[in-house]
Amino acid sequence: MGDRLVKTLMRGLSDCLQHNTSGIACRMECRDVPAETLYDVLHDIEYRKKWDSNVIETFDIARLTVNADVGYYSWRCPKPLKNRDVITLRSWLPMGTDYIIMNYSVKHPKYPPRKDLVRAVSIQTGYLIQSTGPKSCVITYLAQVDPKGSLPKWVVNKSSQFLAPKAMKKMYKACVKYPEWKQKHQPHFKPWLHPEQSSLPSLALSELSVQHADSLENIDESAVAESREDRTGSAGGEGSDDDTSLT
């Protein structure tokens, strides 16, 4: 990435495998992306559908406060694993020139687990964006996720060594292209900055409950072998750098 540094650390790998949870920490320095742009990219759900090649479906469900909402996200897993989805309560907070976004899994009565997807659990996931100048920032991504299944070792290795850095690089490219894209797509619509713009229905916190991993079905995929397509890294698969859709 030239002068942009991506560092990926997989902490407690054997412990994570034993307890069916994955812990990932990533850090990326962006010397030519303002912190506020990166913050907007992480929030803009319509733009995510353009740059996130792993997304199957994503949408906001309801808002709890001016800086908290509930949303749905489903994503493609490396073949031939089953795809996953998650319902999360997300909160965010601007702190001067820095920003933080956090989420964890919740149960929503209208969005139970689907038969065609494995409902995963975000135990705690977050982004910390720190400004380092008018046109530069550092993002730190931390995630503790229970994928609800016994995953093969090659999946864990690939996630930490390949997929996570690739996703960060793709995010960087999306940030570079975002100002131009946003000018053509409701440039002033940013409900994460201007809550009065939000048309989401209100939801009381009492209608939600924390999604505990032990209440969901475990899927044993520990013996699943990596597909030939993913081994060869064919174009358009996970980690593709194709960004022609960012227009």
C-alpha cells in the first residue's frame, strides 16, 4: 500500500478456535484521507453496497437515539462455507477530530435467524478513527465475533493473513472515491451527522435483547476444504480489488 500501512494481528488464535470465537485487530494509516471522510464511508449504507464486495444485504432497521441504531448485515463467506448474517445495535460518537463506532449483536423480534444463513454474533466490534492531519488519519478495527460454527483452520488463517488486510485496502480505495460519488448521490444527506434527516422508525431499547451465542445453533464446518476458486484467488471473489462499481 505504499505509504499506507496495514497491520493485522490475530490474537489468541488457539483460544479463539477452542471457544469458537475469532478475534481480529487491524490498523491502517491513510495519509491522504481525512478522518471525516473515513467516518462517512463507514456510515453510508448505500455506498457500502457499492464498495463492499462481500455484502449480500444490508439495511438500517430502526433508531434508538440520535447516535444509536439497529441494523442488518449479511455477508459472503469463503466457499464452500455457509454465508452469515447479524443483527447489531450500533452506536457512534464524534470526539473532536476523532470518531468511534461500536456495535454488538441483539435480538429483534421481527428479524429471527434465517434458514438460508447462519446467524453469527458480534460480541464486540468497533472502529476508532484518529485524525493525524487535515488530510490524513489512522483507523483501528477491533472485532470479537462468534461465527457460530467450528471453522477449519484455513478459514482463520485466511481471514487474518489475507481477507482482513484486503478488506482494509478496499476500504481505503472506497474512501478516495467517496467525495466524488457522494456529490452525485444526495450530497447533503448524512443522518449520522444530522439526525433530523433520519426517517427510520424509533425503537425502544426494551424491545431488544442481547444476542447470546449459546442460544443459537452451532454449525460444524471444521472439515470443510477450501474451494479451488478461492485457493487460486479468481477475479471477483473475496478480496477482489475490482472497484469499477464506485461510480
